Amino acid sequence: MTDSPRPAAPPAADRPSDSAGAPVGRARAWASFTIADGLMLLIGGLAAWLRLGDLAGLPLSPAEATAALANRQFWSAAPLDVPVSSPAYFAFTHLVMSLGGSSDTAARLVPAVFGVLTVLLVWAWRGRAGPLARLAAGLFLAVSPLLVAVSRTAGGDAIALFALLGLAVAANRVLDGRRQWAITAGVALGLGLTSSPLFYSGLVALIVMILVAQPFRRSAVAQAVQLAAEDERQLDSLRHSPQQMAAEEGKRDSLRYMGLAAGLTFAAVATSLSLYPAGLGAALRLLPAWLAQFSLPSSAGVAVSPLLALLRYEPAAVVLGLPAVVAAGRGRRGRALSVWLGLALLLTLLQSGVLVNVTAALLPAYLLAGLAAAAAVGRRDPAPVAGRRTGWFTAAAILGLGALLLVAGGRLARLNLLAGENTTLIALAVLAFILAGGAVVLAMAWESPAARRGAFLGAAGLLLFWQWGAAWQLSRVGANDPRERWVTEGSTNDVAVMIDLLGDVSRQVKNSNRDLIIFSQVESPVLRWYLGDFVGFQSGPALPVNTTADVVITPAGSDPALPADYFGADFGLTQRDPLAAGPGTVSDVLKWWLFRESTAVPDTQRVVVWVRSDLANAPGDG
């Protein structure tokens, strides 16, 4: 008996190997990368450009300087004499400062990064919305003026918004049966509880949304169980079946994992990994701070201020998000998001004195706008060729009418034709024009899906154009201007001039950037932030006797008793709400919105910087 010949070994190129597995895995990964993924990356790049660019372009406001001071003091091992307003912001920012030093960019970097991640987090809404809905929602979030402003502000509000959206995404995945997302939900919850009081406003609305969404999910299951069970015995057996008991046990396990992850994250972030144990107290004080925001408005203007801020900066949330509540009310996802939006707006009105809380309503508003975009654009036409022509014609008409109104309004405001008796007549003519155009578009879109799609695209294009400009202006130009409805108090541009001047004096006299002896009678977090790097900086309510400080800073209008000969220069420090009541006519409002021209004068706090006269004659090194 002879042995059968062994089969020939396969060629080396055909044999499986570990080295061949990597290219196959990479090929599969690239194969799963879709056009929608690429578009979402472009939207993320747009969000990063708006949020991360030129972070040090404007000086820190007093609130930002207070938040940043704690990080610099902790990083430099100085006594921590300012409160930690956001433990999460404190934990991440002092790490950034320990690696790259303290600066305006370092103070604002963490919120900006979390702002970008918030936009990208919309892509994780898989299974709840299609690619088109997520792309539209991400685009609106990327160019949202208020979200861009919050992301470029030192503090924990941007972290709170990221945690809110992350908790919403993870909680919905858990409710859909994906238990592995319970840990992610716990991490988001623990992070949010250490961020800012804003998180609690969104958390209350989010919890109610989840509770309301539960019956929608259970209705189909309950109906199937009722149809399958013919009598009470069968129904009872179904309720106590191994599958049902395993599902209930899985829910309890998910809650345990979520609670454990939330507790660990809360403790780790609040204490900065045990480097700052007092952060636990700061995190626990966020809830009382949020409760203290509930109050009766001092005036009717304060009561409606959040709604006016939405109309001014976020018209897309009003024009597209609120009508989407009605359109999406037929579906389970739309009803849940509508509940979230409604409760967030209600809490915002109850806390009308804190404008930042309105940003918690923007998340569900733009998610609803994304669903509306998918419903409008994704509907098929019976006649595709004619439908495309109708859609593009309607979109072009909407864009043209909007551009015409914008240009005409700016021209009328520039020529002061919207003041006096002309205001009523022009307003009626514009209103008639808008109503006539709206009636034509409504008649076209009533029976034509293509016209509805075109109308939505045209309106979305106009709103995105407006919000792009508003986001750029509010974040890069007006973040410190109290004439903006969003801004309460800011630092003037004189702060940068003052700091540059003192740096030049120090280099010329001391041959160093930070060796001047400076005493300030003005207690301000802005001065402490920008002058804290000077070795000899001190502050107090009264000048020391026979002071020999190189520089003395006093309030404007005071007459300090200086023992030596000093010469001074006047600088603006901070500015608050304008002394005037604000724009009173339509022309004034349009001039401010379109051309940044205003007759309102901010209430400015000014200081005088006194430099010792002998320093002016001291020889420098060039």
C-alpha cells in the first residue's frame, strides 16, 4: 500500500498571513467610508475653523479671567484665592497650561475643542436619523452663532453642551437595546455634573424626554404581546419568560454600569484625578447655583430676552426648528425631540436672567431641523426631471427674494428712510411683499414635493448665510461688546494696548518682559490675569506709604497721593450694558445688525496707568 501524494503547498501569495490581514482590514475600513462620512468631516473642519481660529484675538472678559485665574494659580503652585466655577474646565485647562503655559489661547482651548466634538457627535446618532438628517443638523450646529460664542468662551458651558448631547445619544442607544452604551452614558453624565449649571437645565428636559420616549418604544412590544397571548395565563407566561426576565436583568445591569461610570467620572474630573480634592465641593455647588437662577424677571424685557436672542442670532432654530415640531410630531423620534425642545425653552424662560441657558434648546431644535431636512429632500417625485426643475426654481426664487429684502433693508437704513412717518408705510409694503411671496411658495409647495424641497433649501441657504455672518461677528468682533444682546460685560480693546505698553516699558527699563513693580488700586480679574506674570505685581484698596512702584494703576477720576513724580495715561478696562436704552427705531436696529453702527454708549470702567517719570529717562538696550 502506497502513500497518497500530499497536496502541493499553495503559493506564498495565496497563503493567509498576518501581514495580509492588515491590508484587508484597511481595505474594508475604506470600503465602509461613505460620501456622507466625508461630508461630515468637512463640516467638522468648518466647525474647527470657526471655533479654534484666533482664540487670542480678543482679551478675556471678567468672567473668563476669573475662570482662567484658578487654573494658572494651581499650575504655578500659587495660593488658590479665586473660586473654581467649573471643575471640568479646571481639570482640563490646568493640564493644558501645565504643558504650554498660561495664555488667552490656553484659557479658551478646552471649550473650543469640546465645541468641535459636539458638532461631530451628531454623527453618532446612527439608527435614530439618516445620514441626510445628521449632516443637516451638524451643519446648523457648526455655524450656530451662540454655540460658536460659547465654544470660544473660557468656562464649562461648552463642556456641558457636549455632555448633554453625548448623554442623549448614549441613552437612546441603551433604550434601543445596545447595553454597551451604558458606560458611555455614565461617562457623559459624570462629566456634565462637573461642567456648569447649564447642564442641569438640559438634563431635566432630557430626563423627561427619555421618560416620554419609553411608552413609544413599548407600545409596539405591548401590542405584539397582547396579540400573541390569548388569555391571562399565556400573558403571564410571556411576562415571566426567560427572554423577558433576561431583558429586565439586562436593564438593571445597564443602570448599574451607568451609575458606576458616572460616579467614577464625576470623582475623577471633579478632583482632577485627586490633584484637587476641593473640586468635589465645587461640583456639588453647581446644583444650588442652578436652582438660584430661578427668579421672577425684573422687567418685561428681561422676561423675553432669551426669545429675542434666539430671533437675533439663531433664526434657523425658529424658522426651521419650531415648525419641525409640528412636522415631526407624527414620528416617535420627532415627538421625543419636541418634548426636549419644549421643556428646554420653558426652563430658559423661567431662568430668563441667564441667557446662556438658551443654548440647551439649540441641540434638539437643530436635530429637529435635520429631520425636517431629510423629510423634505428625501421625498421622491413622480416626475423626477420636472421635479428637479421645480425644486431649483423655487430655491432660486427664495434666495433671490431674501437677498433683495436684505439689500433693500440695508439701503433704506443707510439712507435713514425707515425713520419718522415713512416707517409705517415701508413696513406695510415689506409685509405685503413677504406675505405675497409666502403665499405663492405655499401654494406651490402644497401639492408638490419638489416645491417643498426647493423652498426648504432656499430658506436653509438664506439662514445659513445669515448665521455664518452672525457667528463670525459675535465670536471674532463682538464677544466683548455689551451692545450685543448676548454680552453682559466684556473687556475693552484698550486692555491689549495697556499690556503691550507695560511690556515695552519693562523691556526698555529692566531688560526683561516681566520685571516691573506694579501696584493696582483697581481690583479686577482682568488686571490680575494679564498683570499676574509681572514679578512685582500687587493690588489693594490703598497705596502703600512712600511707595516706589514702577507703575501704579488707579481708577479714572481719582487723585492719588503719589510720593514721586509720575505721568499717566487713561485706558478703558471693562464695559457693561449701554447707558442708553438701546436702539429705538427699525433703522437703528438694521444699522447695528448690518453695519455695526449704534448710538448706544457702553458704560465703561476706565483706569489710569501711572509710570514713574525717572523710568522714561532710563536708558534702554535699544
